[in-house]
Amino acid sequence: MKKLMKTVALILISTAATAQSNSNLKNTNAMKRVEFISDGLVLVGNLYFPENFDKNEKYPAAVVGGSLTSVKEQMSGTYATKLAEQGIIGLAIDYRNYGESEGQLRQYEDPELKLKDLEAAVTYLLSLDYVKSVGALGVCTSGGNVAYLAADDQRVKAIATVAAWLPDEETLPLLYGSAENVASLRKKGEEAKNKHASTGANDIILAYHNTDQTASHVGPMEYYMDNNRGGGVKEWKNEFAVMSWNTWLDFDPMSKASEITTPFMMVHSDNSALPDNAKKFYNELKGEKELVWGEGYHFDYYDQPKQVNASVESVSSFFIKHLN
């Protein structure tokens, strides 16, 4: 218990990392805005191509998702560009309700709906003549989302996570202060859901803030608060739909680990989110697996060149092995 509490505290400690421009992580490979359908909704992604791409050849591909409330112009786009440098087509997506994708419940978080969107992205990639096989990469929250995907969709031939958010029911009271606080958040979520059903109003709060206790996540949130990092991405909104509380708190990727037989790579560190949960998740995976234990704080894995480049080196090698 003490160890877990220490872990939670570490997540809320500022990394004091020197902000570096995302331009250090970009390449000049071709990128195309694409659209595909999930549950009748138009979803939007950015498709990144390897250098000297030839549409008559066959390439491995991967769908890439990012953190809670993130958009494709943030960490998912960063990783998709880097995968393309390694010869893997990368598709960074906006889940429904976020960014350019459709969905009337803006900023609404639901892991089951995100699973459908990931599966739709896999369907889209497999429809392309130049794609021979598909993997999935999830950063932070999407690490948990691709765990859902791995347990549900055998079309995906390899899965990777970077600094994955892997909560379970046992961690919630520690993450949100107490069981009573968790119950209070669930009540707020139900009230907001009922309000939306009766009036159409979608109550919104801040998703992240350093000190504002009304935000869904409070603490030193330097990636989101820094306009030179994630906070400066104009397509992103620092918003969380209050009616999301129950679906967000029900998010339990840990329960999926024992169902996963797809080759799986995890990149994590002692100072990334819930490292003990990450180790437990890894131990419960049933298929071929690799664990890469790196260095750095959680947000470093979003955009800092040292962590991103090291992660992509490991993940791309793993993908090339299993997607070719």
C-alpha cells in the first residue's frame, strides 16, 4: 500500500523537465488526413508514410492513440511519425468526441466506445492495398485502450504500450483520495448524465490543472500547462465531460491482461504511471511478451526526444518482427 501511494505521489511531482520543441521529433515523411467510419460516425486520423513510400508495395501499419482527452496532433502523432521513419505506416487518430472526429458528446470518455473506434481504425488500415498487417500502439490512457483491443480483436498482430495507464478497482481510492471521493465523483457523473438526458446540456470541467481542485486531474501537469508542449496544441481542449465519471472510473485494463495472447511489448519506468500495476499486468499476459524498463517521468514519454526515441526504437523492432 505504501509503495502504491508513493507511486501515485510520484505521478503528481513535477518532472521539471526542460521543455523542448516538438519540432525535434518531427520528420518530413508524407502525411495524409484520412476519414473512416465507426458506429456511423466519421472519425479523422493522420496517416504517416515511410520515406520513399510505394503504393505498390506492402507495409506493416499501426494505429496509435494517446492520453486522456488528447488529440492526434499530440503524442499519438509524434509516435506515428517516428514509426514511419522506421518503415511502419502510422495512423494517429482522434477518437469520437475529440478533435476533428464526430460525436455529439464532446470530451466524453468511454473505454467501450474507444474500443469500437480502435477496431474501426484496424478495419480501415486493413482495407488499404499497401498494408499487409496491423499492430496498435497506446501511449498513457490508450495503453489501457489497446489492452481492450488486444483482448477483443485477433486481427491485430502485435500490441505495444508506452507509459500505459493501467488502473484497476483497487487503485481508485488511492488515486482519488478515498472510496468516499470515488463515490462522490460517480454521483456527479450520474447527475450530469441525467441532466444531459433531460436538457441536452453537457457539463464540462477542466481535465488538467496544477491547483484547481475542480479539474478531473490535479497536480503538476507540466505537459498540459506548458504552451511549448501539449498545452500549446491548438486542436486540443483542456476539457472533461462530467458525465464521463462513471465510464472513466470503470476503466479496468488490468482485467484484460489474462485474456491477451497477442504478442505484447510494454515500455514503462519507475516514475511512469502505476509501475507496480504495469508489472502485474505484464506478468498476467499469456502470449509472447517483452518488457522494456526505461528511465524518466511519465510526461517525458509524451514528447521528450530521449524517451520517445528510445521507446520507438524498441517498439518498431518489435512491430517489424511480428508484422512482417
